Amino acid sequence: MRRFMLVLGVAALATGCGQNDKGTVSQAAASTVQPKKKPAFCFFEAKETKAWKASRGKDGNIIVKGKAYRSDGRYKAEFGPPEISGTAASISPTITNNDTGFSQPDDWWDISATIPASAGVDTVKVTCGEDVLATLPVKTKA
């Protein structure tokens, strides 16, 4: 009986110590500093990308175009997901498995992407890892 009471007392103590005020936990979580996001790996050298252009489509979103070189026909070049911060956007070329069944002439892939919800953006940076390949100004739609 003593052993049972001792175990019951320890369990009650442990349960009481584990409870926190949810407001305090939420406030602590909100005030933590978010770690800086690491840039994605760059599969291209600067000489393996060219012809960067940015224009605004009829819907007001920005369309980014360029070319990227991939010597291995098993892979194709494409854009990764864009990021928007204020009036600037950034987008990076990346590679993926070639599901087209063919390669490109001279291994240069035409790549294009539309940046959604980019009506207020006036500058697009094409980045590769930590490097900026191009800074493209875009006129805002009046």
C-alpha cells in the first residue's frame, strides 16, 4: 500500500510540473527569432545561364524568361518556386528529371515562369545559390 501511495504521489507531482500556461508558451513561440533561410544549391555556373528577361503579363503578374545549360540530357532546367518580399521578387533556376523524352539543341533549355501575385513587384532577382545572376527592373502596372 505504501508503494502504491508513493507512485501515486510521484505521478501527481510529475503531472503538475508538466502543465504550462498556454499564453506564456504562445508568447515565447512568437518572440523566437526565425533562423535565416539557407539559399538552395546552385546547379549552374554563371556562364551556363543567359538571356534573362522579365515582363508583365496581361493579368499584371511578372513573367521571367531565360536560358540555362545542362550537358546531361537526363536532366532539364526549370525555375524553382519564386519568393516575394515587399516590392522585390527572386527566383532561381534549378534542375529536375527530364520527362520530355528529348534534350534541347546544344543543351540550352528555354525556361520561363510566372510569379503569381506580383502586381506590386518592381524588381526581380534571378539568383543561383548566393549569387545574383541578374537584377531585372519591371514597370509596375498603372
